[in-house]
Amino acid sequence: MTMTLTPPASAKISKSLKIDAIRFLAAFWVLMYHFRPPLFKELLPHRLAFLGGALWSGSTALFAGPAAVIVFFVISGYCIHNAYQKDVALKPINYYASRFVRIGLPLAILLCLVQPLPTGQNYLESVLWSLYCEMAYYAVYPILRPHFRYIGEMIVGSAMAAAVMVTVVRQFGHPACYGCVYETYRIPGTALLYASGWIFGCLIAETQRNAEQFQVRGAYSPLTMMIKNGLDRTTHYLANYLIALRVAIVVAGAAIMILLSESNLKPAIVPLITPDITLPLFQFLAAIWIATETATPSKAGIWSALAAFGAWSYSLYLCHKMALALLEMSGFDGTSRFAWFVQVPLAFAISYAFYRMIERPSHTVSQRLRKYTPNSPAAPVA
């Protein structure tokens, strides 16, 4: 008997709030990864210096920015297919215009804004790679969508292709540097590396929004049905241990950072493991987490509060490093013990202003373009 985990219609708003909240948390994780934690050692009394050092080391490992980006990819696949999967016909011109206006127009404007800043372009480079991957996924979605009967094969195939690519590069190639993923694989290779997580996000949306079709014999390939049934059983079980799953996600992200570093948090006998190995594995855990969260509605007020920030998480992700560039240009001492308490609020202020003036109008234009597609639901937020 096929198990189907389908949330009731009344849970849709709660599910959307969760997605927006998680997007904000992921953006905040990236910000903390780039800004580093406060200098606890200098903020605490001298006799507690050891505690400050431990807090700083632990926080540095805790806020795993690369893992948070993988969560973004899974959510991106989920949001895109959640909006488009019931379209009778997807008009390519409207689709591409809507999608690339949504993320491309704010990015183009920001690129113009950072030109006068001496280090603005360098700071922006640290987030551009993920946006290039997003654009690649958006570009292939209309091609993959008609063949989602074989979405299980797409997930497994992309994972296997990525594994072969990494093996060849590590055995016979010349990585740009230790731990450098984008610099080594460039846009096509990096997009392939994390494609399974993005497609898995599409599968989650397919199982939740098109549950009836999965009851039709032969509608999906045997591999797709096997993955879907396994995902249903896993989410049913983990729904009872959601807090533990959230902890596992954070711990797994921290482990990725520790395995990549020479930190004393990593036992000496454990070898250094690069993110082109750990992050492709992490994306499957992230997909299971997103599937469980979206299938488990919650009325807790914290989701509504975080979702309000999630509405401008793209601006936060895109603009947060502008605060560092502006402060450097002003001669601000970024090494002072109170620097973090200036940098982070400024990053939030700049990001919110960018959202109000640039991102939100771009989103409005994107929605108008999106509405030209027949039989279309509301446009996705991300």
C-alpha cells in the first residue's frame, strides 16, 4: 500500500510561513558565516578568556554558510515546482522573464551600486556563485518538467554524475585550492554538484501538490515511486522527532566546517574532507528536513515572526557584505571588539532598504509577468 503524506489545505499558509522562516534563518546563517561571531574573548573579563575563545570557535563552526546555501537550493526547487507544477502549459518567454527579473534585476542593480566601492565587487563574489547555480536550475526547469515521471532518475543520475566528476577531478585533475569548489568546478560543475538537492526540492513539491497522480499506476517510474515512498515513510517517522532533526541539521552543517578546517575541534586522526564531498551528501539530509517541515504544519508564533524577515531574505543574502565594504571605505576599524555590533545592524538596515526600494518592486514585475501563464497559481516568493 502506497503511503502518502499530504497536508490538509488549511496547512498551506503555515507551510508557507515555515518556508519563509527557514529562508531567513539560512540567510542569517550565511551572514554569520561571513561576518564571524563577536570577539567573545575580548568582550569577557580576562579570567574568562578561555570561555570566550571556546565560544568563538564553537560559533564559527556552528554557522556553516555553505550548508545554509544548500538549504536554499532545496527550497528553491520546492518553491519553483510548487508554483508551476499544475500549469497546463508553461510559456517559456513568460517563465524566463519572470524568473530572471525576480533574481536578475536586483542583482544587476546591486552590481552597479557596488562599483564605486573599492572592495564591493570582491565581497559580492562570495555570493554570486550560488546565484549562477540558481540561474542554471531555472534555465533547465522547463526542459526537465515535462519528464518528471522520471524525476527519481534525475536525482540519482545527477548525483552519480557529480560523484564521477569529483572523483575524476580529485584523482586526475588540479583543484584550484584545497576546499575551493566554485573555483575548481566553475558554474557548470558546481551546478551539477548540487543539482540533486534542487531536483529533490521539486520532488517534495510534486508529492505534496500532485498526490493524486501518484495513485495512478504507471504514472511515475518505479525508481521515482521507490524514492517517494521512502520519503513518505521517513517524514512520517521524523515528524515525531522534528526538534532532533533540526538539531541534526545544525550539527551536520557544523561538522562540514570542522572537517574542512584545522580546528582543534576536529580530532587529529580525522582527515580533512573537502566540501565537494560533504555538501553533496548534506543536500539529501536537507531535503528530508524540508520535506518533514513542510509536511508538519505548526501554529507556533515564532514561524510568523521569522517569516516576516524571510520576505526579504534574498536582499539580506545579496547585500549583507555591502556593510563591510561601506565601513572599510569610511575607515572604520573592523578589528575592534565592538565592530560586530556595528556591522550586523548595518547589514540588516542596508538589506531591508534594498528590499523596499529594489527587490519588492522587482518581485511585483515578476508576478505580473507570471500571471500571463494560463492556469497558474500565485508566484513563488523565491
